Amino acid sequence: MLDLTIPAGVTQNSAFYSDPYTNMIDFERQQFFWSRVQKDGDHLIWTGTKVPRGYGIITIQGKEEYAHRVAYCIAQNIELSDIREFHLVRINCNRNDCVEPTHFATKPKTPRLIAKEKKKRST
């Protein structure tokens, strides 16, 4: 059975795109996101679409995003664009489909990785 309640630490005003002019996630879209999550012990498991390596994926304004990155943005009340360019969000619990924000670690992307991604986008 799906747990449709929003996990502790998640606010209504956070990082899912509600319209093209703001990068914040509205409450309705957060409800949609969390409706694809099921609790399993201390994990929150993404039950939506997954890539072959098991990571959850969600489409936001026509662009695929990893579900754990979206969950991190919601929990931290930050915009997805704030982490997309300059930070890596890694899952520490060995479950690629986990979207429990307390199971993530972030670190800045290296200048080399940033340059590589920019080059890839321009081709």
C-alpha cells in the first residue's frame, strides 16, 4: 500500500517546477511525486519509472531528472537548478531506487566534470 503522506522535513514550498517562470515545486506536484513512493523499512522507494541501473526517473517540464535529486530539492527547499549544474547528489544506502532525503550526500562537482557536461550539452 502506498503511503501518500509527505515525509517529515518536506515542505509545501519547494523545488518542483510549477510554471516556466519559477523553479519552485507546488504542493500538487509534490503530492504527485510522493504518490510514487512507498515506505520500506527506513527507505522511501521510488515506484515510478526507473533507468536500467535502478535509479528513479521523473520528467519535469519535458526533461528527465533523477528522482533522488528531486526528493533532495524538496526536502532542502531548494530549486533543482541550484544543484543540477554544480552539485552531485549521491545515495548512501546502496538502494538506487531510494528517495529518502536523509540517505543522500551532496558534494560539489569538479570543474572538469562541469566542463565535460557543458561540452556534452553543446553537441
